[in-house]
Amino acid sequence: MATAGHVVQLLSETAGFQTIMLLGDLERHLQWLIHRPPRTPWVEAALVCAIADGGVIVRDTALLKHARSRLEALLARQNEEGWFPERGGADVGRLSLTVDALARLYRQNEWQELKEPLGRAVRFLTHFVHPDGSVGGCYSSCDTEFISPYGVELLAPTFADAAALALLCRRRWAAPVFDEHYGGDDDLCAVLGASVALAAANAAPLPIERCALPFETLGQTRFPRAGLTIFSTEAYHAVVAGRKGGALKVTWRNGATGIEDPGVVVVYPRGTRTAAAPNVRGRQHVSGSSVTCGGILQRTGLMRDRPRPWIKRLAHKIGVGRWTSTALSMPDPAATNGHRSRHTDYGRLTRDQYSRQITFGEDWIRIRDRVHCRLPCETIVCQSPSPVPVRPFGDGSVSRNARPPIFVKGGRNVEIIRVYRNGELVNEHPA
């Protein structure tokens, strides 16, 4: 569906390729595609765009009517906060790809039902630009870390938020950081390559007055339906995904190495489980300056058959065999097993569980992880690269401004506490 969108767009802009045989193949392909069931929103948006543009090329008004009908069903899936559900949650990169297709529809056809949904989507995107210019991260439902520039360029003359994002994209894509942009999988590079070229071809003068991005203001912002909470102080900017294992991304305003922690990974003798998988049923509670979440550890395909070699290779790569520090507090698992509650009573525990509490101070952040296992685990990994496969169209990379993984000895009932102040791991433990 996405490929068809690019083919149709190419044909609409290069009439020399519009041969009778090719247009006949295109019409048959579009007729086949319109009978496919609805797909994930960014793909569905690409299909609607392909049908609408293709209907003009092959001169079939029935395709235009079908595109508008399918568009109505797609817009009904948009959350009131502005995002479309991707793998059960909000994803920054995929939302920008959805905006690409819908913005083209709005520009080409002037369908007014698109204006308000596009405004909400672009406004949502602005909240996930960080002070260092990066976007997205482990809190996105698909772990994407990009904003596609094509859609925001098309919308820049209409929406101030889109103009701010377009300016950001121009600076980001013009910078010589090719490893960062092209470190993803081949499918993502193909899509973003086309998006960058189209953005350049459609770039227009931006408004003189720049729209301020949300990270420039201090305070707390919540998106309850997306399960995302933003804490912004003079010392840092942090985003937490409570329904994704407490995935946390912190950007320190003093330029210190950030925190990118998708949630704990628990390694067992015969497999692994993670808190990083999106879980709409996961517990989440936001109270004042803290976020508490918990749920059941999920299986992951990574390391399922041979967990120990993976751990050893990663530990060797970052130059540590084990992580020890007085700045990390870990009670003796044997001492805590005597606590008899419904969460830690192993006579009743039927699933391996986790809980995370993140407390935000003016210049410090405290992370407390608890893991409750039916059988002893071997190792717990914090700040790990995302253990959930994110392809296609997760960018598959790890942020440069991130810390190495932390390895902690396992057990049945383990608590891990870390405190960061102004970007440094410290020994103090604020209440």
C-alpha cells in the first residue's frame, strides 16, 4: 500500500511514464488494494492517498469516492489527543508518516474534513521534540526517533506548529549526521529518503515569527489516553510512557548524557521477559511529581534461545562484566522474600511482575524498579537497548545521547534504585 502511494505520486509528477500498459496495471492493482482490510494507520493513510491520486491518473471517479469513504473510517480512528494507534499506542515517527499522506491529500484535493485532524496531529508531535533537537525515543509505541519532513512542509503555511517542525526538520536533515539518520533499516531509509526529497521540492518561506515549541516551557503535560507524561524543569526535559513499562527518556539541559530506559529486561536460564512491550492494560498512576506503573513481564523474541551469550557480548562491547556502584541500592533478594503480600507471595504469584516508580525533583530523578519472579532470574538489565523488535519502520537505532546498559544480579524479589542529579548518578536517595 505504501509502495503504491510512491508509484502513483511518481506517475502523477512525470507524465512521460504514463503508458497505456502501465496505467492499466496500476488501475488493476488499485482495484485489488481497495478490497484489502484496513491496516495500521500510517499504511492506511498511504493507501487512501494512492487511491485518490490514482483515481485522477486513470480517470476513475469511483476510486475517488472510495478514497473519501476510507478516509472517513481512518479519521474516526484518531484519538482526541491527536495520535493514531500504532501497535496499541502513540508513535511519533509513524504519526509523522500519516501526516505526510494526509497533508498531501489536503494540499491536492482541499478536503476540509482533514484540516482539524491535521492540526491536532501536528500539535501532538510538537510535544515530543526535546531540547537537544531530537524527537521520539523509547517511549514511542514503535520506538521511532524521527519526524518525516514532507507533511510538515506542506502544512507550514497553514499551521504555526507545522512551521516550527519544518524549521526543526530543515536544521536536522541539513546537519552532517548521516549515521544518525541512515542507521535504520532499509525500508525506513527508502521512505525517509523520498520524504526529504519531497520536502525540499515543496519547501516554502516560513513565517518570520517562530512558534515556540512546548519543551521551552516548564511544567507537567499529560496525555492520559496515550499514557504519556512530560516533566519539564530548568534542569531537564523528561517523557514517561506509563503503559510501556515506564519507558523513560530524559534530556538534561546542561548537555549531560541523557537517560534512555525502555524498562527492565529480565533474563532467565531459558529465555527473557521485558516490561518494555506496550500494554494497554498495564497499571499507571500519575500523582504530583511521580509516575508509578506496573504489570506482567512480557515474552520477547530477543535472546529466547541463548540469553547468556547475548548478555556477555553486550557486556563485553560496553567494556563491563558487571555493574556495581554505591549509587545503586539493591536490597538482598533473600531478605525481601519474607514480605508476604499479594505481589510478593510466591505461593499465589502466577505471573512474573514488575513495578516502576519514577519521582521527579527540581534537578534530580529517582527510579525505583521492582521485579517479582516465580522462579529466580539470572540477570536484570536496566537502560538496555529496546528488546522489542521494531521493524519495519522502527528506526532500529539507539540514541547516541544515552548511557550504557546496567546489569544487576537477579533473584526472585529484587529492588533497584537509581538517582540522577543534573545528569550524574549520585549516592543520595531523595524520599
